Amino acid sequence: MTRACSTLTADLTLQAAADLLEGTPADAGPIVLLTHTKPDGDALGCVLALTAVLDRLGKATRPLLVGPVSGALLTLPGAADLPVLTNGDPHGLPEPARIVIVDTAASSQLGSLVEYVHAHLDRTLVIDHHLSGDLAPAHQHIDPDAPACALLIAQLIRRLPREAASDQPPVPSALYAGLASDTGWFRFSNTTPAAFRLAADLIEQGVDHAALFCDLEQNERPGKPALIARALASLRYTPGSRAAIMSLRLEDFAQAGATPADTEGIVNLPLDVGPVQATALLTERDDDGDAITVRVSFRSKPPTPAHPDALDVAALAARFDGGGHARAAGGRTLLALPDAVDAVYQAFIDALC
Ligand SMILES: [Mn+2]
């Protein structure tokens, strides 16, 4: 086990972060670009955009993703060229001049790269919009008000020299993918005026937003509708339909021809029902070691004039060995699925009374 080297973290402005990257000599080793495991659109888009502009500045870059990466995300222009570490084997990583980590500052989200990062914290720059990180890199720029890390990367790369051509492909579509995915395609409460302004800039730079939506969001596998049907068949409401619970057994996945990755978005479906304030989706998983575990995903609606008392599902997830955000959180339990459903039902009853 590599011991973490202790560093004093300097909070950088985006200009200082841009200067730090621009000033990294190409002959000192590569700039290694990393993000969290199972990258989403924001994580992958940021790595893609930053790699492209640093390449144009003549830097030696070494982007590296820890998979799996969804097939939909791999349709993003340039994404298929990014190396993906799938088997968790981090051997052969270079001695970096710089490590840049985007969209996370949490050791637990680095997968098999955690020791590599801990051994090089003295030359690591983190750009992130989450508050929950435990890494202590030499340099960081953390802005929890940013709707997506892509907004921070967009502002950083504008501060690089013109040769970085930060408005040229594949950068605009990569940043748009990040911004759109973290704001729920501009529907979530984190969709700020700055998010819309950046989206407008990126569309002016040539992003075909309708084509991106089609490739990223309308790209499910054929097993998905069968899995949705099984989840909806399990739907159970608490009294007054204020919360909804769905569950999927291992055999549901097998019979639908679906995988756990296909559950993406299913938890949101009952939120379409007016009185429903919160939802949970429980899924049986056998990829966590010997025992079958049950993953619990929670979602809740934001407060509205009609329903001012929104449910904080992070507090609910804490009852299931998990956590997250007020609107989206998750946990897990070793209870058998029917017992887990009852426990979540009771947790909703307790929280909504
Ligand atoms: Mn993000």
C-alpha cells in the first residue's frame, strides 16, 4: 500500500489552474487526466475536452478512464479514442509531470488508480464541483455552485492561449455533453443562467444539441423496455401515493436480457405521478462478493409552491449504509429483497408523516 504523501492544498483560481497546465513542460512527463470510475457525461466530457486543448498546446497528455463506459457515451466525437482501464490493472502508468482529476475529489471514486494518485498528490490538480472529496492534492479548484464540472473546464480552457482552439471540435460537444448530463438536459434545479449561457455559446460553436440528445439519451439496449415493464409491475405506493417503490430481482434482469447498467433512469419514472414526492428502486445484485446485496436508489422532487416540503433522500439513504444528495441518493442492504422493500416502505412512512 502506497502511503499518501501529505500535501498542503492550494486553492487556485481558474486562471492560475490554466497557467499551471500551460507551464507544465512537455519533456517533464505526461499530464495524466483522470476522473471517477464509471464516468458519466460530465466526467468523460471534461477529460475529452481538456485532453484535446492540451494536445493542441503541444503537451504530452495521457487520458485514462476507469470503466465501464456506456456505449452511448462512446458515441461522443473523440470518446472512442480515450483509453479505458477495464480490468483494474493500473500497471505501466507513467511517472507524471502532472495529474489532473476532474469531476471528483474522492479517493473512493478512483477505483484501481487510488494508490497511483495518492503517490503523486504533490503534483495533482483537482477541478471539481462536489464538496465531498477527501483527496488533498497540491492544487485544486472546487466550486460547488457550478452545475457541472464542464462549466469549470469551459472557463479554464478559455484562459489558455489561442492555439488551444477551445472552440473547435471535439471540445464544444464534449462540454455540452457534460453540462447537459449533469443538469438533466437543463431541467434540474442546478440549471443556472451560466449553464444556459454556456450552452448557447457551445451551440454557436457548432454543437448539434438535438443529435447529441439522440445519441446520448435515446440509445438504450433492446432489453431496456422489458426491464422497465418489470420494474413498473412491482410498483407500490405509500398511502396517498406520496412515495413509490419498485424492485428488480436477479431473474428480472435475466428474463429481460438486461444488465444492472440498464436500470439507469428507471428510478425516476414514478416521479411523473403528481402526488409522488419521492421514489426508490431496489435491485438485487450478485457482483458485490459472495452474498446477494440489494442496492437502493432514491430520488425526490425539488420543493415547489404546490409541495414546499421536499423530502431529503440523503437522510433516507443513510439508513441503508449510503448517502448522496437531497434529490438523489443511494445505499445498500443485505436484507432479502421483500424485507428490504418493507424497510424502505417504512422509511418513507417515517419521513413523510
Ligand atoms: Mn459532474
